[in-house]
Amino acid sequence: MGYAPEERTKPAIPATTDRSMNLTAPLVSIITPAYNGETYLRECIDSVLAQTYHNWDYTIVNNCSTDRTLEIAQEYAARDSRIRIHNNETFVRAIPNHNIAFRQISPESKYCKVVAADDWLLPECIERMVALAEKHPSVAIVGAYGHDGQKVLWVGLPYPSTVVPGREVCRSWLLGRGSYVFGNATSVLFRSDIVRSRHALYNESNLHADTELCLELLEHHDFGFVHQVLTYMRVQSGSLTSHSKKFQTYLANNLYQATKYGPIYLSNEETEHAIRHYLRVYYRYLGSQVFERRDGEFWKFHRRRMAEIGYPMSIRRVATAAIARALDLLLNPKRLVEGAVRRWRMPR
């Protein structure tokens, strides 16, 4: 399964790059959307240079950074002709910036690989992913395990399976029968013809656009998975991932996915069951948050998202869930004390 990123402080850079190696292999376009990423950008770029697969081009999309992001990118571009820089004329939010980056891929590339500016790739990442995709032309997306410095991320396909029909993995996910295998933007590889066929690869109104894209593409393609840790991911303060954790946005996303993609992958009965399940889980969470110190921004977010999905928040259901939570705590004194201690320790 590879090795944990903490075993190495930064990717090793080959003393020389043999440009003749792998030139008959498919071209891979690598992209990094970057905004004020100077802290980890060198490590990110070094991990691309350290790849065992050499037939790639690399575009760093600078989103009007105010730090040394552009300077660092220019330094590397001056040293390696495979690296280029695209400067946005105006600042855009994270997901639109990803779409801009996807539009920079080479028309000759067969595959496309994202690496976020604060993430990095293990040396065999592209080689392993391309090998699987080349062996299975029906595969549109190749995933792999990731690491965040503390644990291996995502469960993956049941070993030793490496390819599964897209409809099968999407049905399993929507029904809650399978683990999350899609990873994140850094952990997957796409076929470039699919990327080029869509002006906006990501749905810019969805914080979980990467997951939605998998559900969108896998209706007619297969999903591949490499059973190896191939990427490293950081969760930065202020990032989409940290925002998602703070608001538990995946709950609204699960409901959204069931309503939009249930009719594609599930029967009517299965779709209705999935929606009821995700609503029940959602309200259970909202009820528990009545006893937490949640501000107006939190409730505004969830009211807006539920209304957008077509299931406006029911105050009655929130109150019912809160009462159920209170009764559960009263019947479990240990849990009540632990919750009180946690809230007391929270910064004021």
C-alpha cells in the first residue's frame, strides 16, 4: 500500500531528468490551482519533478496571489520547460479556479492530474495511475489511497479489485452500502478527452464538486483504483476542506446527491429510501447542534442548502431531534459530562 508520507520530509528530486525516458508513453497534463500557496508550493512542485513518469507538462494557475507564489512558480518554470504559468486576470473562488486550471491542459494530453498547491504526490503516483488506465480503456477516473500525515485516507475498492463498473460503485455509494472511494481532486487521475469535452468540469455551485463529478462521469465509464498510498493531503485553515468540516457540509451534499443522481442509478423505491435516510441523518445532526454553540452563519448555511435542494428545514423536525438528543444524554450521564467538558474547553 505504499508508505506513510511522514517517513520523508519532502519529495526527493532526481539529480538529472532523463527527457528521453517515457516519451513514447501518453502525455499527462498536471495542473496546480494556486492562491497564496508559497508555504508548500515548492514541496508540491518538487513532488512533480520527482515522478518516475517523465512524459508530462505542468501548468501552475496563479489566482492573483499576494505572496511569493508567482515568484516561486517562475523560478521552477525557468529551470524546466515542461512547467508553465497561467496568471488569472482577476481573483476567482477555489472551484472556478480549478475549472480555469482544467482548461489549461494540453490538447495532446491523454490524462490529466491535479495536485493542490499544499499537497504533493509520491514518486510512483502518475506511473501507477497511468498504467492502470492504459490497461483498462473503459476507466475514466483512477483513484488511490492518500495520507494526511496521521492516517491513510479512504477505504478503496475491496482488495485485490482494481476496476469496478461506474454504475455499481455509484449505486453502492448512494445507498450507503459502500465506503467513500472517490477521494479528492489530488488523489485522482482523469482521461483528458473527458476534461476537454466539458467547458466547466466542476459544478461551481457545489462545495463537493469533485464527488459530484465522479457521479456525473461514472454513469457511462468504469472506476479504477490503485491499492497504494500515492498522494499526501493537508487541511489548511480557511480551505474548502476545513470549511466543510466546520459545517459538516457533506450532510447536505449526501441529500443533494440522492435527489439528483438517485433517479439515474437507483429505482424509484431506492431513491425515496435514500432521501429519507439522508434526511433522518441530517436532522439528527442538526438536533444535536442545538446544544452546541453554533452561530447564525451555521444555521443560515443549512437553511439555504436544504431549501436549494428542495427540502426546506423543518423547525419541528429539528426540535424533535433536539429533544431526542437531550433524552439520550440524560439516560447516558457519561456522555452528558463529556459533552459539557468539550464545550467548556472550546475557545470563547
